[in-house]
Amino acid sequence: LDEAVKLLLQLKETYKKVTGQDYKSGSPPSEVTSTSGNGPTATTEDDDVVDPWTVATSNAKGIDYDKLIVRFGSSKIDQELIDRIERVTGQRPHHFLRRGIFFSHRDMHQILDAYENKKSFYLYTGRGPSSESMHVGHLIPFIFTKWLQEVFDVPLVIQLTDDEKYLWKDLKIEECYRFAIENCKDIIACGFDVNKTFIFSDLEYMGESPGFYKNVVKIQKHVTFNQVKGIFGFTDSDCIGKISFPAIQAAPSFSSSFPQIFNGRKDIQSLIPCAIDQDPYFRMTRDVAPRIGHSKPALFHSTFFPALQGAQTKMSASDPNSSIFLTDTAKQIKNKINKHAFSGGKDTIEEHRKFGGNTDVDVSFMYLTFFLEDDEKLEQIRKDYSSGALLTGELKKYLIDILQPLIAAHQERRKQVTDDVIKQFMTPRKLAFDF
Ligand code: TRP
């Protein structure tokens, strides 16, 4: 019996270490405790690393996303959900859904149930402005969010975390705010409706909105240092700004952070489209939500946009050759793809014709799955490249021919974004919805 008691005490201690909470028998497992069990930077047997700061795998095909769903405790976006979205909206599902680029979700069925009963929700997404220039990978959540906004016709809030970048990077506050405004232009250039969209810089909006700050403080009161250590891997020597930042990314998940849009209501649920590396923030948010009288945000998770060098890591804004930037010229785009895009082709033309290429590791092909909308054309390219009928240079040419006009059009739209337009988007105001 002594042994058993000792073991139980040990277990309770471990539980407290991992969860930051006292063990009470019969207490329901919370999302935070059930998903952060393997520590801050959870890794699978094959060493995939996914957290808000690092994405890396040793597998050339990229991260094993099915395993990630199990590890994070989210749900797979299956055909049934995709069909249901089609039924409810009457629109053909976006190719990001059809092709598994958005692959995981939390509580989407709940959002759709409510929507079918004429209950509205809102969209929340964001961007950490770490530099002036964004790359094509950064567009993925925004392209998808725009589609969601159009098919569901709901309000959208976009958080620019200039405060986060100040805390994490060696940058001045003024620089971070300037990057936020520069990035805001690229986001607006994606085509959001100004009557339905509010974009805000944390540095600015925090001082303007008691509703927002009150929620930040409520969240701060309900999360312990132990918990954020477990979720994000913070240590005793991290500055307190970092330790409390997750509350700031969590707060826009609650409608009362935007009284001007929701007329003070706190019962409008949010839906957050984001890359899967942001999930730790929202696991924490979902854990806190019911304890401060809010509904849990629903989520849509995307895969990562691979670096040119291969799917072992995501595109990085700090390595110019790993990414195609929204400021690149047609010539730069062509050169980067031809020189740096990792190829699944064979070394010689003879071998390639004989054995065919491997689309599972070919970065140009992966990019085509993001940007070539025509399903039949994509399938034809896949077949031809795999059989060896299509050469690597020809495959790359398909991609170049898609990205050059896409980025040129983006640059053209960005030029139209005047200071006045930015001001309109960033002014706290009522949107074209009555609550
Ligand atoms: N932390 C995110 C980044 O560094 C920015 C962000 C804030 C965000 N709120 C979000 C991203 C909500 C997705 C959804 O890019």
C-alpha cells in the first residue's frame, strides 16, 4: 500500500508539472493538458518539430500532418465536412479544401450548425509583421480567409502583432509598427471588403479599446506561468512581455474585444483560419474561454508553404533565396524557381524519361497545388511528370507562368492602396452588419 500511495503522489506531482494544475480525480481533461503532454516543442518519432517559432522535419515530403492531428488533438477535414460546407454555402469548396492544404479543424460542425440556424459568427486571423516584405506563403491564410468571408458573408478582424515582433526580434518599436502598416497594404491587396473588415495593429488598438484590454487581462488572470511554460516552452529568463503575449493573441477570439463591431455582444463565436503552427495559442484560448464566459473559437488549420529548397522547412522571410517575395520581379521569380526550387526529377534526361520524376518531393509541383486552380490540368501535370513525359524545366515553366502574372497583379493592386484606404481599414468602427 505504501508503494501505491508513493506512486500516486508521484503521479500527482508529474500532473502538476505538466499541466500547471492540481490533480483532482474525475476532473475532465482540458485541451491544454491533453495536448501539451509531451512538452513545449513536441516531436514525433520522426522528429517533426512544429511550434510557433520552428517548423522542421527530416522527411523530404514534409511534415506528417496526420500525426500532427493526433498530437494536437484536432480533427481532420474529411470529405464529409467538405461536402457539408458545399451544401451549406452553395459554393464549390475552395481548392485549398479540396486538396488538403487546409487539412485540420476544431469545431467546424458547430459553426455550420449555428450558421444553418441563422446564427452568425466572425472570422479572425493575423500576421506577425517581422519585416517589410511578405512572401507568397504568407498569402495562403489570407486567400482562404477572403474566400470564407465571401461565401459566409461575415465580419473579419485581422490582428497585426507588431508588439509580438518587438518582443521577439531585435527591432525598434517604430520599425515594427511601420512593418505592420507595410504588411497591411499587402493584406488589403488580397481584396478584402473594407465594409466588412477591420485590420488593427496591437500597438495602436490596445490603447484605443478598453474592450480589448479587459479581455487581455481576463485571459492573463486565468493562465498560469506553468501552463505557458508547458505550451510554449518559455523559461525563467524570458522577458515577461513574451510570457504574457499569448493573452494578446488570444483576445481577438472573443467578440467583446470589438464592441464597435458587435455592439458589445460577447456571444458571437469566432472562426480562426491559420497555419497549424499557431494552434498552441488557440489551444490555450479554448481552454480559457468557458472560464471567462466566452465560446471557444473554432479553427481551420493549414499546412505550411514549403521553402524553395524543399518541404523539410517552411518559407522564411529572412532567407531571400528560400522564398518568392511579393516584391520580386518577373525575372527574379524565374531565376529563383529555375535555380533554387528543389526538383523531384532525375539527374539526366534519359533517366528522367525512363523512370519519371517524383511529385511528392518536387517543390515546383507542390507550389502548383497551391496556385494552379484547374484540377484537371494539375492532374495531367502530375501524371506526365511521374511518367517522365514532362521534364523538370517544363514543370518549372508551368509554375513560372502562373506566379509571374499572379505577383504582378498583386503589386498592381498594392499600388492602389493609399494612406486613406489604410486608414479606413484600420479605424475602429461598425461594419456592414447589425448585431
Ligand atoms: N503570431 C502570428 C504570426 O507571427 C500572427 C497572428 C496573430 C495570427 N493572431 C493570429 C495568425 C491569428 C493567425 C491567426 O504570424
